[in-house]
Amino acid sequence: MDTVILSRIQFASTTLFHFIFVPLSIGLVFLVAIMETMYVVKKDEQYKKMAKFWGHLFLINFAVGVVTGILQEFQFGMNWSEYSRFVGDVFGAPLAIEALLAFFMESTFLGLWIFGWDRLPKWLHCLCIWLVSLGTIFSAFFILTANSFMQHPVGMELNNGRLEMNDFFKLLTNGQLWVEFPHTILGSFATGAFFITGVSAIMLLKKKHVAFAKKSFQVAIIVGLVSGVGIALSGHEQAGYLVKTQPMKMAASEGLWENSGSPGAWTVTANIHPNEKKNTSEIKIPYLLSFLSYGKFSGSVPGMNELQEQYTAKYGAGNYIPPVRTTFWSFRIMAGLGGVLCALGIWGTYLLSRKKLQESKLFLRIMTIAIAFPFLGSSAGWIMTEIGRQPWVVFGYMKTEDAVSPGVTAGELLFSIISFSFFYLILAVIMVFLFVKEIKKGPDHDHEAHTKVVSTDPFTKEGYNVFS
């Protein structure tokens, strides 16, 4: 019943649930924008049908995502008031810009897109959905600006026991941001792509809406393949950056207790014993750790024991080694699933080029399961990112145990965790129900929104369509 542990559990559970919707929204709207662009260019009604169908699923996901995201803002002030007091002058700026610029941009142009079908010129309507997509990317950028500051604090100074921003430009040019942002956005594109390929695979297996499903699959698998390759490349860049700025996280993600030596071998699997500070049953690939860390087959990586001594000398007494097993395995789940996505993208592209997609029942069944892979990979990546930073909430400046609100009790936290979990379970059931309902209706259902307004004329009780 420790308040720090309960606060972390609450934040982790609500954040991971919210992050189910974030990458899917970013990925889906990007693909919808591509589909509508192809409709405008090729004047093929099938692409318009695709944009409407997948766009409708995006709207459902977006609505639920907004509801779950509101809670995140309140937690900073209620459960983490010491953190908010210490870092609010810096952390609050990118969050405010995200809300005032990115979210309003998304909402405004999304409204025009929903109600503008066949009312706005085609090119202008298409521009609206691209601006919605750009808004979701801006939103991610400013959220990640705040998160990157926690990983690698820049652009501030310590004054009167608080961090105060003195250079906003440094926040925007933070090296952590520019390795984290592409990785996250490409992961989101992959999430949207594999959602569409998975649902299309279900249609092909059931032999329903075959032409629609094939064309949707074709667009999405290309985005999925390019995104998968991009995830691998950007992940490599992120690993190299971690060695320089958060070497303890890098060492924990590799289960590396002692200096690796040069060249360093990458540990595929290991039986980790954190209390004894050693591993058994290790399987390693020679040279690979040096390549991942420095882009060359030489160079040593410091181990956790060595870094613990350095951190103790710099920051004072304490345990600076994060939960090693969690960091180690979450990294491997993320990397492994990323590799699987690349392989599935290559396989799907090959089958399309050979016109054998519908004949490969095994591949289509795998693709239905693969809908979950980007979600699991993204969640594992964020677990590694946040757990691997412990015991810091702001690296080098504030520990997580010092960030919790002093007035919050364990009982209040436990009640809120149970309440939120129940509420989120209901939202998840509603989300799945609406998705299944819309997918069963199929692309031939008219997904255009219709707004009814009741007349205020006391002599007429009729409703009329606003846009008729």
C-alpha cells in the first residue's frame, strides 16, 4: 500500500490504456488522407469509399482517445503535485501548445472533413484531412517534447528549488526528441497500417467486399513495410543516443552488469538475477552490441555496476539501477515485434506482386492476429523507456519518490485505480462493439454523418437536415 508504487501503477495503467488509441489515430488518419488523395487524383470511387469507411473507424477511435486522454492532465496536479511544482514552468509549455494549437487544429479541420463531403471542393476536402493528420503529428511532437525533457533535461535552470525554462528553442532541438519522435510516429503509421491490413484480411477470408479489401490492403501494406523499416533504423539511432545520455538505461536493457569490453556482444536472452547482480544461461551475438551502440563493430559499453559507482559519486547515495528484468524483456518484445512487422510487410508485398494474396489463407490468418503486434510493441517500448529511467522522474534532477503528492493516501489511490480500471473496461467494450458493428456493416454502408436539428417553430414539429 505504498503511495509511490500505487501512484506509479495508476499512471502506468491509464497511460498505457490511452496509448492504445493514440498511435491508431495517427496511423489511421494518415492512411485515410492517402486514400482520399488517390481518389482526388485518380477519380476512382473505390478510394472514396475506402476513405469514408476507414475514416469512420478513425472517428470512433479518436472520440474514445480524447476521453481517455483528459485524465492524464489531471493526474499531474492531483497525484504528482510535487513534480508539477518542480518542473511545471518547463513541462507545461509544450503541453499547453499541444492543447491550444495541435488539438484545436485537429478538431477544426476534422469537423470540416466530416460535414464537408460533396459540399466542399474535392481538393479542399482532401486538404482538410491532411491538416487533421498534420495536427495529430504536431500533437505527438509537443507531447514528446515534454517527455524528452524528462529523459534529457535541457533549456532550463534550477532556481529557488524549481526548474525554470530559459531557452524554449533548446527544448525543441533536444537530441532525445529527435530520436524519439520519428520512432514514435513511424510506429503509429505501422499501427494504422496493420489495423487496416488485418481487417482487410478478415474480409478476404470471408470473401466479402473483396475488391475493396484488396485495394485497402495494397495501400496499407506499403505503408506498413516502409514504416517497419523506418522503425528499425530510427530505433538504431535511439540506441546510439541512449549510450551517451542514459547509459544506465542502455545497460539495463542489455542486462549488462559489467563493462562489455570491445567489441561488445549483444545478449539475445538471459536468466537475470538482480539481487546477485549477474546473469546465467546467456545467449549472445558477438560484435552486435558495439554496432547497435556506436554504428561500428568496436567500442565498449559500460555496465550497471560501473555506472552505479559513477552515479553514487555524482548524485549521492542511492540505488540507481532500474528494474532490470522489466527493462531487458520489454526491449526484446519491442524489437522482436518490430522485426516481425518488417517480415510481414515483405511477405504481403510479395504476395500482392504475385497476385496470390487471397490464395494464402495462412498469411491472411496471421495478419488478423498481427493487428495486435504494433500495440504490443509500442507498449513494450514505452515500458522500457519509462521503467529504464528509474529511479528518476526528471533524469538527474528529481527522483520519482519525491514527485508524489504528499496529501494523497494509499486508500484514495487504490479506490481511484479500481474505479478507473472499471471505467476503462467499459470504454474498451464499447470501443470493440462499435468497431465490430461498423466493420460488419461494411464499406457499402453510407458512413456520411447526418445532422438533424429540431425546428423551434411552435407550429411545426418537423426536423430538417441542416445540410440539405
